Amino acid sequence: MERLGQAVGAENVKTAPEDLAVYAFDAYSDGKPPSAVVIPSQTREVSAVVKIARALGEPVIARGAGTGLCGGAVSIQGGGVVISFARMHRMLELDVPNRRARVQPGIVNLHLSQQVAASKLFYAPDPASQRSSTIGGNIATNAGGPHCLSYGTTVNHVLALEVVDERGEVFTTDIDDAGYDLTAALVGSEGTLGIVASAWVRLLRMPESTRVWLAAFPSIESASEAVSAIVGAGIVPTALEMMDAVIVKAVEAAFAAGYPTDAAAVLLIENAGFEDEMNACEAAIERLALANGALSWRAARTQAERDALWAGRKGAVGAIGRIAPNYYTQDVTVPRSALPKALRAVEVAARENDLVVGNVFHAGDGNLHPLLVYDKRDRRQVAAVLSTGNAILNAAIDLGGTISGEHGIGYEKRDAMTRVYSAQDLAAMARVRDVFDPEHALNPEKIFPAGTRCVEVAPPQ
Amino acid sequence: MSTANAKSNHRGETPATVEELCDLLRRCNDDGTKIGVAGGDTLRGMGFSLSGSELVLNTTALKRIVAYDPCDLTVAVQAGTTLRSLTTRLKKEGQFIPFDAPRPAHATVGGTLAAGWLGPRRHRFGRPRDLIVGSTIALADGTLARAGGMVVKNVAGYDMSRLYVGSFGTLGVLVQTNLKTLPLPPAARAFLAPLPEGTRARAFTQLQMLAVEPSAALWIDGFEKEIASAPGAEGRLFVLLESSDALLERATRDLRSALGRAGVPQTEIVDSRAREMLDAIVDAYVASVADRSITYRLTGLPSAAQECALESRDLVRRFALDAGIIADAMNGDVVVRASRNDTRDLSLKFQVLDDALHRARPRARIIAGDHPVRPALRVWGEDPPALERMRALKCAFDPRGTLNPGRFVGGM
């Protein structure tokens, strides 16, 4: 531990139990306190910390803002060295003509967009946690957000990485390098293949014109049909978000966003582009919404009106806090056309377990986020939440979907991996893990189901 | 496929089913037979030669569109499906996938992805790697591994599908890929203009700043035989606009005034067959001059593309070779073809050019041309910094070195 202090300065090493306790959690899961939390200020220090930790036989867990929901950035068995990127939060270079920026992993997602705004640029992936989550954490989970419908997820926006490996050595990857696309392997690997020390990310130009619309529907089915109709008509808006009656009521009670509380579902639709085509686009979407049974239609033209409509969506999860003391967010994706079936399955699962469920999600991507509200102090309710969450996972898989759309696997879902992937499928992933981190020293016990070893599953010839 | 087999005297196998393909892999892996992997044989100018393989496995019989629901914006296709047949199917639903690879009637989806082909519309619609949502790969030992699925957002486990894109068949043989589809912009319009020396740099900057981003903007110098359009003294500019009908007029106006500001003389508009013109240019990327040419692709930043193109053209000419240039103003890459009718000292010239080009642009890699000197050239450009890790990956997936031996980066 002294050596860690020499590497980064004693004030940047935390070992007091009260300090470590904070790092035993993410935004949802409980883990155990690590042995130490180290806060390096540059790549060289990250490298030194990994070397020292490895010499001590301690695993290394990289951590951004801790906004994850699946135990991806916490120690499971207790112990290990957590590397916090709180001091590596800067944009290092901005290349306006080529629309890219080099950033440290600890930079907050929203801060990056704010820092490049003067150049009329922005960073597209915008997870709900963007006010606090970091680019490093976003890269680890390949984070999405409402706008990845048209812009794509984090992996589409990462151009090059500087990575510290499990021995503390630094290597670089670039999507234009010859050879394997290691950048693609690293993004979304949840800190199990290497620790990102800096990244070149792609920036987009701010759209010239943005409009936001709100359509209310008598049923979740009709709203889902409208989603399919819009996409099927060749319109991929920048965001296509759905909220059900439970969420709408909670949002209205919390901050009167102006959503119609008599609707069974509302669609929040945003499109960004050029003023020249917005009227035609608006007319087409309105027509499709009404043709699929929309009860009402509202268009926000000014920034203030747009912000008001978005405020409800962005505050939805927080508003749920008014209904019950705790909530659990599931994260599954299904093919867009399976949305009505998936939502019915969610409703049935919640009803069978006597729980209230609210749905607020990325409808355009088929990415569901059922929110199960409960009281943590009631053990029966906790069991019901786990059972419902599990039933939702199974329903998504049965509909051809997957067990995580954007939150990640972490510790929470690792045992569910065998439900979507065969032993061979997982063995291929395990081969990659074993090349990058043969001793599983980086973020152990994440992603892979307990006991996965590629050699056991598929012995080499 | 027949040409590849005939030329290189390889035994060819074209499995009719995925099971047959896996059986073949298993047998070869067991008895030590080295396998070359081929699709439509349209990008044979990339990578080292197939000479390390005793048998060529061809995927062209696996050509089924497995699943396609236009409202899901996803399609699952077997790897041997040609780009043309997939494009035709998608077009019926007003959708497309911007592969933009040469000779689409022959090129296969699996081959195009495995080769990591990059087309000129990628800045706008994404690289092929950004459109893949799932895959099934046959590993060297004949087992199948799936990754991803048929959903557009999926973070369950590593992104294996993207890792396979550009892996040149060295980790396994892609047998199926699931891809995102995109709505095809209803309007397309092409522009052709001469691009004299004094206007070029400004034209590139103006094109990069256009609010309505062109789908492609290319400066083409040389390639007179391959690309039929009025050749200017110093090449011509090709711009493709794709948009909604409502936006096309404004995009046209903006483009014309931007080129006017750069001093570009008269611009010709081509409305019909605009996209076909792009296809012809993409074909030229890998068009050879008999066996007397070598073509490189140089990746770089858009802001440096114009300068890079000039520098490379001058280099080629300095060695008394004919230069063909396609410079991509939007993505920054430059395609440089060096050729000469007079074959005297041609090997030496190519070698000296290869040295000079790589000193200036270490990442320059060969994408076409099969002059005999080719094996002595830096086919993949400089080694990537993480080469050792890549070798370890190859070894983990194909420990006996069965698949595509010697063709990839670093002789993997």
C-alpha cells in the first residue's frame, strides 16, 4: 500500500474502511469493499498502479462514476484495487476540422458535449446517466441512450484507445490499424480486457433543426404499431421513446411535464436534421401516429417546449421514487416488431408477482426498461422483483431478444449468459479474455458465468 | 471462385450447407490441411497470397437470406450472399446497406466483411463493422460460435462480430451475419466538375464544411479507362448527394455555391444513374492494369487528404510510373495506383516506390495489383502496435494455423 502511495501520492490512496465502503456499491448492486481505492492522474500512474496491484496479487477493478446497474464496477469477493478516474477527467485534444477529441476516461459524458459546444459539435451517445457517468465507463459498457437509435451506441463513436493491460503495460489500438479490430473487442468488455487510459472519440455536428413531438395512445399495442409504422416508412428519428400510464402519472405528479394522464402510452419522438425537410417529416410522422390510433398529438417548436417534453422522459426514473421507496430496472432488447408481445409478457410477469411495473424505454431500438417498484424492507417483495426480472429476461430471449441492451452484464447477469449463448459461443469469448487477461486479474467474476474456462469447454486439439 | 482455383492450382471446395462446411474444416484441421477462404474472389488484391493453402474453401453456395423484417431494420444473411442480390432484395423495401465494395455482382457479404472493406459513404452511414449486430462463425475445429443476435442494441458479452469484421478469415469462417439495414434516401444526385490545381485545397475544405454532408466526395485523377466521365486536365471531382426530396434542392444550391467559392469551374449535374456512377468508381479502387499495377490505400484524416493525394501522386510520378488517384474528401483516405506499360525495371520501381510511400505514410496498404514483385512489398503497411496480441488471438482461435495461413498482417 505504501508503494501505491509512492506511485500516485498518499492522498490519492484510500484504505480507511469508511472510504472503501462507498466503493462497494454501484447505482443498484451491492458488492464488497475493495482493499484500496487509488486515484491516478495520468496513464503512467495507472500503469504503475496495475503493476503494484499485480505484484501484491490483487485484482484490479476500473471504475468511472459508479452509475452502473449490474455490479460491473464493484468487488464481488471483497478486496482488490479499485482504480478511480476522478482525477483523469480532461479533454486532452480537440480536432475541430476532423471532428474528434482525445479524452481521459474520467471525463463526464455531458461535460464533453459542453466543452465542444462552442465548436458546434457534440458527443452523440447520451445514456440517462450522462450528467455523472464517464466516457471511460461508457466505453466499458458500450453505453447507449435515447439518441443511439440514429447515431449508434458508444462503439460507433470510439476511434482509438490507449489501454493499460493486465501487466501494467500500455498499448494502443486504432480502428484504422491493420489487423484485428481490437478497439471493437475492448469497447463493451466491461474492464475485463484492459483499462482505457485515454480515447479518441468521434464528434458530430450539432443539427441545424430539431423538433420534438408527443403522441398519446389508447394502448401500448397501438403505440408499438406506430413505432413500427414510422420506422417501416423509412423514417429513423433521432429518438423514439415510450412511456406507459404508470410512468406518465408518476411524471405528472412529480413535475407536471404536460403529458396526457388519460393515455395508456405516450411516444416522445425527436428528429434532428434540416429545416427544409422538417415540415414534411412532421406531417408524415403525425399521419402515421394518427393512423395507428393516436388520441392526441403535440409538436414542440421552441427550445423551451422541447426541453419541457424531454424533462418528463429524463426525470421518469426519478419520479418513480414517489411511488415506492425502491425500484429495479430491467434492461432487455427484443426485435422491434416483438415489442407488443414483450410488453404483454412484462405486464403478466409483474401481475403474477403482485408488483407494479412502469415502462419507460427506447422503443425505436426495441430496448425495454421495465421499472419494478417495491419496498426493499419487505422480503416477499424483494423475492417477487427477482422472480419478475427473471421472467422478463426469459420472455425477451423467447422473443429472439437479448439479456442486456445497454447496461451490461457485470456480475448481476453473468449467470444468465448461458441462456442466450451456447458453451461454444461463450468459449469463443473466453478465448479473447484469456489472450488479454490470462489470470483474470482485471475485473474478475464479471460477464462470464461462474466457472467458464475456454479450455474446459472446448479443449484445444 | 473458378479463376482463383485455376490460377493458383488449388483444390476448391464449395460446401452446400453449413454442416458440410464445418465437416470440411474439422477434417482439414485434424489432418493438417491448410485452408484458404474465399467468397466472390473480388478482393484478391488484398493481403498476402494464398500460396500457403492447399485447399480453397468457397462460401458462395451459402447464399440464403435467412430472415428479413423491414420494420425491424435488420436482415440475416448467409455469408456467400452476393452484395447485388442483397441490395436488390433490400431495395424492394426502400432500404440498403452501404457496403460500397467493388464488383457487387460477385462480392459476397461474408468476404466483404472479412476483408474489412471500407467504402466512400462510411462517414455518413457507418462502417460495415458498425452495421453488424450478430454473426455465426465456423471455427477452425469445425465448431460454430454465435455472437450478438437480431437486435440492434446488445451488450451481452464481447462484441465478437465486430472482431470478426476485418479478420480476413483467420479466426474462423463467417457463415452468417446479421446486419442493420438503413432507409435508402429517396433522392440521389451526382455532380462532376473539373478540379484544377488552384481550386483543390479550397474545394476539399468547402466540401467538408457543407451543412448537408455529401454521401461521397472524391477527387479522381487518372483511371480514364475505368471511370467514364469527361476527364479534366488534373482530374475531376465527383460528389454524390443523397437526401429526402425536400432537401435536395437546398443541398444542390449549397454545394454549387461552395464549389463556386473554391473557384471550381462549371459543375455538371447527373440525376439518373447517380448511384451507378459511384459503383463504377468503387470498382476502380481495385481495378488493375493487367499485371503491371499496384494499388495502395492510404488512410488518414480528412483535413490532410488533399495534401496526401498530391504527395503520393508526385511520388509515383517521380519513379516514372503512371499515377491514378482517388482521394476521399469526407473520410480522408487516398487510393493510389501506380502502373506502367513499359515493364523494364518495373519490379525495382515498385520496390523503391513501396519504400518511399511507407516512409511518408506508414499505414499505406495494398488493395489491388498482382505484379510478381508483390510478395516483396509491404502488403499490409506497418505492423500495428498491438501485433503480438493479435498473434496470440490468432493462436487462441486457430492453434494449428489451419485458416488462411500467411495471408494476414504480420504473415499470420
